[in-house]
Amino acid sequence: MKICGMNLESLKVWKGSWHNFMATLITGVRTFDVRFPTSTMLDGSDAMNADPDYSAAYLKIYTSDPELTGDSLVFTIGRGNEVQNSAIDILAAHIVGMDTQHAFDTIGDIGRKLSADSQLRWLGTDKGVFHMGAGAVVNALWDLFAKERKLPLWKLLADLTPEQVVAAIDFRYISDALTPDEALQILRNAQHAKVANEEILRRDGVRAYTTTPGWLGYDDEKMLRLTSEAVADGFTLVKYKCGKSVEDDRRRLGKVRQLVGPDFRIAIDANQVWDVNTAIDWVNQLQEYKLEWIEEPTHPDDVVGHSTIAAGVAPTKVATGEHAANRIMFKQLLQLNAISVMQIDATRVAGVNENLANILLAAKFNIPVCPHAGGVGLCEMVQHLAMFDAIAVSGHHERRFVEYVHHLHEHFVEPTNVVAGFYKAPQLPGSGAHMLDSSIDRYLFPTGHYWTEALQQSGAQK
């Protein structure tokens, strides 16, 4: 846990420079290393990640209004969470002292500057812990903006003018696929339907799919029991992890098909474990199970490989994006017809700004955005982006699904509300990332109550 802030005298000088206008100022930032022991139940287990502990590199922005904070997180799976927090600490220091209205008006510039420090960028150009750290800062600012305006983030984003949306986006490296003028036109074309789209959202929500039954570490009994529950709960698409062996995948998918019937939609997720040719051969051996898509069939940076796989496994669709580091990766995936489903993630890229670019790129190429979620807080955060898309960009359509996993929602101020297979629109101000203080206290690593008790128990057992 680290703290950075302004001292009282600096705050007085800053406020005095604004004469009688009492601006809301960012006075400090603080990071928390929060880890949940999901590996104990094999929640989140897949072919690449056998025993993840779902974790949050958590950022809180403090302001001169003691009731107003900006909260966000970067999702990790355990070790390395402290490294991610260190990157956030370095970047978040740059926003201390800013006036929140000025920050809102210049959020595009702030995002570009956070990603432009040449010495930090050398460690990973628009990718890695510093890029995700920039996303944590940008997302926390958007959470602050929404709370300050007493709006859920989806509503704040949907109410922006096309010009404001475009101003938030960094078009470097993507203008060959999407220009600012094209983005403006996409947004302006959707203006006439925004009121009706918002009414549909408030009434129905956006459609969810679930991965809760599909973790690779679950035995068949648990997988099938959770699948039955998912169907009864109204989900119309369920995703299963794969890649242990072809025989194992055929056995598991065969049992699922027998349970849900021939027409229920099922998808699979390889979590990057295959080479290109292996992926094509493996998926084609599973064609009889009528797969909705194969997700992350190979390394996330291998755009050409994804394109080759897409051609080789058709008509099965290819989906990816959970580990797509930036808008440049998505641009190439779209340009090479490598994906039929774009899976943006709320914390992998440089925050809301870059995901606005990703959503507009998908609209330009007529590819549905089906966000990745699960983890810690990802469902809470990414639903706002999907709802912005449903109101202000591509509208409501049958090709959109937002991933849902039934883990860890109880730790957030406003947990996701999924009813009959649909995400219901959040009502509270903010981006959804605000974690309960009690949860932070309990799962702070390694000094939180849970971890100290676990260490004591482990020592006693030894």
C-alpha cells in the first residue's frame, strides 16, 4: 500500500490561485494490493492458468471533497500484483494537484501523456504493466467524473457529444483504419437512436453469457450441475475452457451437448495454449459440437496466426481480446479478418479512452463487441462500456454478449445485477470499480485479516 499526495500548504496555495472559485482538486492517490484465494476452489482454472488467485492492483484518488474519490483497479491473478501497483504509483503521481473539471475537459490529453513518457514507454510500447497502469489512472478519473456528476459511467459516456468522445481518443497508429472524421460520423449516425436505445437498456439491459460452469479444474458433476443452473437462470450461451487434450474436450463437450441439446449455444476458450496448426486441427476435431466460437486459440500477439486459424476453422468463429494489449492489436485483427468477435477488457488497455477507440474500430468493421469479464471487478466495470456501445455506437443487437462469472461481486459497492441472462443497468454513480473498505481490509496482501490468518494456519500445519 503506497500513498502520494499534496501537503496542506500546497493545497492552500493552489486554491488561492483560483481566487473565489472553489475547484475540486485531486489531493492524493493510494494503491492497495488486494488478493482473493480463488486457487483454493480452482475458480478461474484453465489450460494456461492452473491456479489463479484473482487479485486487484487497486487505486483510489482522493480529492478536496472528502466524500469524492475515484476508484479503479487492474486485474491480475496473484504474484506480480505488487509490480502492477508500483507502475500505478509512478503514473498516478502525475495527476495530483489537478482540478477535476480541467481533468475532465482534457482527459484525452491526460491519457496520451500517461502513455507517452519515453523512459517508461521503453519498457513496453503501449503494453504491459505501465500501459495497464495508465489505464488504472484513466479509469479512476472517469469513475471520479461520473461520481462528481452523480451518474453511472455508462450514462456519462452515452451523454457525451460525438466531439467529446473523439477528443478522448488517441488516433495514433490507427488512423489508417479509423480516422477522427470516420469516428465522428459513426457517432453522429447513432445520435437519432440514443433515446430509444437508452429506454431499451433501462428496460432490458444487455445480454450476458456465463463461464461459471466451464472452469477446467471442475469435475464433470460440478460442470453439469452449474450448466443446468445457468440454463435455468436464463443464459443462452455458456463457455467452457478447453485444451487439456482432444479426448478430454470431446468427453466434456459431449456431456454438455447431451444435457443442453443440439441448438443451445456453447463456446470454448483455449487461453492461448496452442500453436497455429495445432489450433486448426484441434478445433476441427470438435466441429460436431456446433461451437459458437473458439476464444484465444493462440498467442494474443499473433495477428497473422489468428487470421490463419479463422480461415482454417470456419464456420466456427474466432474470438479474442482479453490479452490484446492496445488499439493497434485490435486494428490489425480487424484488418486481417482474424476475429469475428472482439472481446475488450476493462483493465488490459489504457482505460476508457482506449476502449472507446476499440469500440469504434469494431463498429467500422461491423464486428460485435462481446466484452471479457469475470475476475475481480471486471463484470462491474466492463458492463458500462457495453452499455455505452448499445446506446451511442452500434445499438442493441443479437450478436452482443457480455461475459459473466459468478465470483467476488459481493466485494463491490454496487455488485453486478444479472437477471434472466441480462446485465441490468447500474444505478449508482461511478464506473462500478469501487470496492468495499471491509473487503480491502480483509484481503490486503500480506497484512489483511484473511492472509495473516492463512499464514498462521499454514505455519501451524507445518
